[in-house]
Amino acid sequence: MKRSGFKRKATVPLRRTALKKKSKASISKLQRELWELCKQIIRKMYGNVCYTCGRGPLQGSNWHTGHMIAKASLGAFLKYDLRLLRPQCYHCNINCGGMGAVFIENMRKREGNKYVDQILQDRQITVKAYDHYLICKEQYERALQGSFEPSGSTGD
């Protein structure tokens, strides 16, 4: 049943106040921009051959950037770290869940045990996500301006 107009409570109009501080960009927008930079850098550094199965040449929607460890289980410090990222085909990254075991095995062969062990130790590092992402974004934008060399093997 609808109320008649005279029974409604009078509302006080909201007053607009000036913003006290400049609002930051949303963290999700920053993450999207950071992921785009990561994809560009990884594609330039490592080419278009799948890191886990060796298929190539990758192109279009078949050319993914995969993580050594699932992105959902990583903290802010490693989520967009270039040491963990390599090109992967759609099949390996999506259908096979990233093929983490093969990925780590290939990483140990190509980069060395110390390299992988350091990454695994870095999982314990905690940082403020927003501030860390801003720093990473600046570094990656500068890196895109320079030249790329695939990271060398540290050997063991």
C-alpha cells in the first residue's frame, strides 16, 4: 500500500563537502596496468615459444604469460615479479593449470637451483601492495624504454 505524501518524513538534503585529499587510483586499475606492462616485457624478453611444452610460434590468444607459482597464492611482492613469468601457450596455462611442476623443473634447469630457491624464499616477504605496485610500474615503464636480454643462467 502506498503512503500518501503528508506521512512521509522530510529529508534533509545532503551537503557536498570538498574532498580532503586527492584520491588514489584504484588498486585494481593499477594491477591491470602493471599486468599489461609485465606481458609486454616478458614477450620481448623470451619470445613466442611456450616455456613448458616448447610449442611455437605463439600468437594472439594462444600467447599467454604464465606464473611459475599460481598467481592467486602469491603475495603482493611476487605477484608481478618478472622472475616468475614466462610465455606459455593457452593449453599449458589454462587447460593444464599452468603446469607448475614442469615450469619449476624447466626453471631449475635453465636458471639454476639458487635462482628458484631465492624466489621461494621471497614468498615470505610482505609489502604494502599499492605502494609496491607503484614502484614496480615505474620500473617496468623505464625497462620498456631500454633493451631486453633474457636473464642468464646462474648455474649450480
